[in-house]
Amino acid sequence: MNSSDRTPADLLRSALAADPARPLVTFYDDATGERVELSVATFANWVAKTANLLQGDLAAEPGDRLALLLPAHWQSAVWLLACSSVGVVADVQGDPAAADLVVTGPDTLERARACRGERVALALRPLGGRFPQAPEGFADYAVEVPSQGDRFAPFTPVDPDAPALAVGGIELTGAQLVARAREDAGALDLVPGSRLLTGRTYDTWEGLSAGLFAPLAAGGSVVLCRHLGQLDAEGLAKRTESERVTNTAV
């Protein structure tokens, strides 16, 4: 990847320029049997649409704090990069009452109601499906995002030295996040083209790094598995083979 990249959004732009067709995120939910694969180009398109929603319809600005109440999921990864694109601080599992806006899954709707700002809910259904009926007081992400623009340009350039991510009691700037992701990529022996399988959750830095940032920083890809514990040893071996997994972090 480009050594001048200083934010997660920079890493994604470099990945897009290098090889837009290669897989970036392959997501499994072993509780539902769902599998979704996103190329760099498809993932970047979701990020652009979500960043436009965040900056435009939700009126988020650099420095705003977004409580991200989502599990390890491909749509969570999209939101993390959208926040970086706008300059919004992604506060993973943060306090909605202290946030400017909140993004939640179906299991944390009541907790998310503490946010006095904009609220967005994700059904987390296969293929990005919408809620049968949008929860009261929330915008349904699956309804709002398709009409957003496919290209994104921030109103204000993102400062790599401004806070970008809070998780598990730590807060990182964009530049610090990129530096740590590169260090983790080295520790995980990731190189361009690596396929990292992980079942870690998204509520710690280690989970976020293995599940998105380290593979992105290395020019690799991630096989992100939710509810991996429901897969037996034979199933895991078959997945490792079929997905051409080169590294694991479970």
C-alpha cells in the first residue's frame, strides 16, 4: 500500500487504485448461513454512499461522535470507513447519550434511543435487506443508502491527526490507527494478497484490526466470520480451503 496513507480512507483509496476487482471483505454469519463477498470496488461504493448519507442527510461534521452499536459485520466495516471519510469519530459500542448520532443493529435499538441526535438502524438481514417496518424514531439504512451518490468528496479535508476511532477504552487518530494497523499486519504475517480468516468480535481493537484494518493496510483481504463458534472443525477446514485462507486470527 501507499506509504503516504494516513487515514483509513486513504488506505481504501490506495486499494481501489491498485486492484479494484480483488476481494476485500468476505462475510459469513454461521448462525444464518449468510455469505457475502465484496470486492474493493463494491466495498468502496458502499462506503461512498454511506459517507454521502452521513455528511448530507445526517449533517455530520468532522469531530462529531458516532456511537456505532453494531457487531462484526460487513456493514459495520462500511460504516467504519464512512466515518473516516467524513472525519467523524467512530465510537464503537460507545455511549449513545454522549454521541452526536448513533448507528445501531436490531438488538440495541432501546439502548440507541438515548441519543438525542440522528439515529440510523440496520436490520443486518441477508443482502443488506431492510426492516419489514422501520423502528420508530430511526432511519432505516437499507432504505436511505441506495439513492446516495456513488462518489464522495468531504466538505472539509479530513485531518489525519484528529480523533478517528474509539474502542475498548482507547482513542486513536487516523494516523495512529493506520500505524497500528500496519504493525498488526506485520505481526500477523500479512502481505499483499493475504487472506485472513477471523472470528474476533468488533468490540476491541484486536477484533477491528484483524477484521478490517490490518488486511486493508497490508493489501490483503479478510474472511470475517460472525458466530464462528457454531462451525465445527470440519466446516472450518472446508472454509479455509474454499476461501484460500493464508492466515488466521480466531
